Amino acid sequence: MYDLISFVSRGKIRTKILFNLDKPLTPTLLSEKIKTHRSTTSRTLLELEKKELVKCITPNENMGRFYEITKLGKKILEKIN
């Protein structure tokens, strides 16, 4: 678990994304919320998804995919906070 805490803590955008995914959001909405480029947000979401910290809840959509934080992602946030 501490390897995931380290992974999230090392990335300012990773941390911001997890803290701001309090409800399902698209990369566009999330990037507006955390004030970063959409491409950066999308790339970071993919990194977090590979670590099973977030999950795409509309995987069949080509555009406007929604992401939510997983239980594991919430546990990591509790440890960071």
C-alpha cells in the first residue's frame, strides 16, 4: 500500500485528481476544476486507472468518459490526508 501512497504523493496532479473526484467527472470537467490542461488530466487518469485508484465508468464511450475514485483510491487519500 505504501508504494501507492508514494506514487500518488510524488505527483501533484495525481493528488489533485484524487481529492477532486468526489463525484464522477469527465477529464474535461476535472481539468477545469483543478485548472490544468485536459491532456495532462487524461494522461494522469490513465496512470491512476492502471494502479486501480480510479475507474472509468463509461468505458464504451469514445468521448466524454466518466471516471470515479475506487475504494482503494479512497484508502490512499485517507493515508495522505
